[in-house]
Amino acid sequence: MATLGEQVRARRRELHLGQDEVADLAGVSPTLVRSIEHDKPTLRLDKVRAVLNVLGLEFTARIKSL
């Protein structure tokens, strides 16, 4: 399964958007977009959600099997 960063990068490229463009549209810094794409382990969820929203992506949660 692809990481969040891999999915964000792939979707951004599908939409032919640069990291700076996504950042502008989401109201976040380009550094944050890069951090998401590099799977930084500590990110503010509200900022990540703003980026996902711009890209037409969403978080989902599921119960993992033990």
C-alpha cells in the first residue's frame, strides 16, 4: 500500500500541479507540502487536510486486524 506522501505526490502530478501551487491553493507553506510528500511523521492534521482537500483526497480510518 502506498504511503500518504506517495499518494499525495501522485495525485498532485495527475493534476499537473506544482508543490507551490498546491500550497497556495491550500493556504499552507510549500515546505508543508514537501513534508507531507516525504512522510514527515509530525504534521498538523488540519494543514494536511487542507492539502488533501485541494487534491480531492480524504482521510479514512479503518479498524486494523490484529
